[in-house]
Amino acid sequence: MRNDKNLILYVVFYLLFSPDTWRVLIGLLAAMVIGPRIVSGSSYSPTGQVVVWLMILALGYVLSAPIGRFISKRLTAGFGRK
């Protein structure tokens, strides 16, 4: 039982300190904010709407690399890790 608890804590802290987690969250936020504005006034098919949302998500992920690294470094510095 102890190993399972440690594994869960390890996964949670790994996700918290990983810059990729923050990049994905920022990409999702960008897609949720910008996506409806782009798709609402257009005559996109459902497939086209999915493609637009995925493109916004991917761009948000790529462009948020410095922000994700900054958040991750600040969190690890707060816990005394280098």
C-alpha cells in the first residue's frame, strides 16, 4: 500500500513541476477562449471546427513554452529544488 501511495504522489508532483503540463493547460485555455470566437461566425463543418480548435490548441502549446518553463522553475524554486 505504501508504494501505491508514493506512486500517486510522485505522479502528482511530476505533473505539477513539468513544464509540459502548464503548456497543455495554457493551450487548452487558449482554445476555449479563442475557439468559439473564430468558429461562431463561420460556416465550418463539424470536422472543420475540430481542426480549428486543434490548431489553436497546438499553437497555444508551442507559444507557451517560455511561460511553462517559468512556472515550472518558480514552483521548483519554491520547494527548494534545483
